[in-house]
Amino acid sequence: MQTADVVVIGAGPAGTVAASYLKKQGYHVIILEKEKFPRFQIGESLLPCCMEHLDESGLLEAVIPKNFQKKTGAAFMKGDKRCEFFFEEQYTNGWSWTWQVKRADFDLTLAEATRAKGVDVNFECEVLNVTCSKDKQIVEYKDIDGNKFTVEAKFIIDSSGYGRVLPRLFGLSKESAFSPRGAVFSHLEDKNRTEEASNNIFVHSFDNNKSWIWAIPFSDGSTSVGIVGDRKKIEELAENNGEKYKKFIREFEDLNGRFVNSNLKWEPKHILGYSVGVKQMFGEGFVLSGNSTEFLDPIFSSGVTFATASGLLSAKMTHKHLLGEKVDWKTEYEDVVQGGINVFRSYVTGWYSGDFQTIVFAKQIDNEIKNQICSVLAGYVWDQSNPFVKKHDTILPTLAKVIKMKENAQNKE
């Protein structure tokens, strides 16, 4: 039987950040990853806040030499309306830039750097069963050849992402409150993009805010282009090898012919029903991080930031626990992570209701308000000094209502 201080399930951003931090504290950490890296993954546009987590875990220095596409902001488009946010103008004192990455390369970089630090990273290892108790945790897994192994650890961090290993084994998953949606996407040649377009993610809203397109440029001249909408729409766009998807992105008026003659790097892929929740984020001998907890929606690119944030915090709480100190997992971990998720939940809700668009596409938007919203878009959703964080559940619909009333009054004059 193998032994370790901590077993981390999953070698994505949450798992590698957690494992690298714990290795810095001197622990023996084993990562069990079901897939073989590199592997494709969406969630390609990072937020500035995650740079802090990469830095604190000691992984930032490994990513810098990879020359990923620098991202300095986000641009939202709807017909002839446009609003750009630049992270250097945000309210919170934080990072003013981040990267846009092909996740296959990014995640492999993090995994290799984590292994180089001395973490035992095992690919193509599927967790079969987990038994938890107060003092020891037993993880049973098999490798690619079907050989079965057992590892005994003091604690488990589940960072298995969409695999959701412990939520599945322990019955912790719950349905999302959001309507079922999906996404269809590919990578395309992007010969027509400007230098300005290289430094932003571009988001185009259409279909009365029910659907939207992302355009995420990479440093190799290609761009990730995806369409998000309700399940029926995405299924229709994805059928017949994505023929309707290809036609749509080449003819969509707001893209101004950007991809009209672009070749696809590979046939379109699609995912459905990605929003999911969790009943609890911790239990005896384990904690969940990343998409093992909750995934909302890709609209504001929050996935990797929540992964690195929860991965780092889960590692810190695990370190405290292993030192024999009392950890209030509800207050110190779950409530903190859930607090950030709830902020973005309000913004996702505001996007699909149209309140977000009403605000950012208003005839005039106050610079202070814009900068405060920009901090949310940069991932600083734990900054309680920001009113657009502190009052997240009411501020968007209230402000949108005021703007509509003001603009209606102006139109009547």
C-alpha cells in the first residue's frame, strides 16, 4: 500500500495549485489524474486574480516563459453597441493583465512544474473508490493497464473538475438553478484580427441576451470561437459536424467577416448541461475544489479563477488541519468560496436577464461604476470594499432599472 500526506484527485489548475502549495510546506503529495496530458479543455480566457494564486503556489514562474497571449481586458458587443473594460482601470488594487491560453498547453505546464517540485503526479489513473474517516483516507485506483493500487493518506483534496469524483461517489451533486445551456466551439485561423483584438476576449450578445459568442485569441494566430445558448440551439448548431456553427460564425453580422475565410483547426466540439452544484464542499477527511464544487456558466470566464482560488484555499486549510489546528471548514472555506461563486452568480443572472447589458451599453456610464464592475470581471469577487461585490445580489437590477427610467425620460423629452 502506498502512503502520502495528501492525495489530490485531478491535475488541472485547482489540483496543481493545491499540490504545489502543500509541497512548499513540506508534505508528501500524490496527484491522481484520470486523463493523459496534454488534453483539450475549454476555459481558455483567464482572469487577473488567478495570477496571484499561481504566484503564491510557486507556479507563475513556469508559465511566464510559455509566451501565452497577454490579455488586458474584455470587450462586450451587441449590434452597434460596444463596451470595453481594461483591467488596468479596475477599482481593486490587483493584477492588470493575465493570459489567454490553450488549456492543453497551460495545464500541462502546471502539471510538469508541479512534478518538478517533487509532487508525485500520476496520469491515466482512475479513482475507483474512496473511504474516509477521521484519521486516515483510503483511495483505490487503477492505472491505464488495469492494475489496481491503494493509497493511504491523511487528507484528500478533490480537484477532479467535470469528473466530480467525490461528489459522484458520495452523492454530493445537486442540480443547478440555471436553465440548461450548452456550447459549441472550435479553434480557427484568425488572419483578420487587429492588434487590439489580440489583447481582449470579445463577447457578442444576441438572441435577446439568450445567446452569445466568444472570441478568444491565442499567441499562435488562432482564435477560439464558441457559441453559447440553450440546449436545443446548441444541439442544432452542432449536428452534422457543426455545419450550422460554421455557417453562423462566418455570417454573423457583428463579427464583421472576421472568420469568413478562416479554416477550422478541428471539427467543432460541443458540451451540454455544464452548470452543476454541490450539497457541501467538505466532509470528514476531504475537501472539494475547482469544478468539483460548482460551475455556473462560461460567460465571465470565472472557471479557472475559482479553480485556482479554491485550490489554494483548500491547500491552506489542509495545511492548518494537518498541523493539528482546528479548522472551521464551513466558515473558513465553504462560505468563502461560495461567497465568490454567489457574486458571479448574480452577474451571470444579470447577463441573461439583460441587466448587465443595460448598464454597460448605457448612453453614459459613470467611470467609477465601470471600474468597480471591471474588478468583478477581473475576478476580484472577494473585495468587500467594492459595492458591486458587497451588494451583488441587488445592485445590478437596481441600477439597470434606474438607467431604463432615465433613458425613457430622455426619449420623451
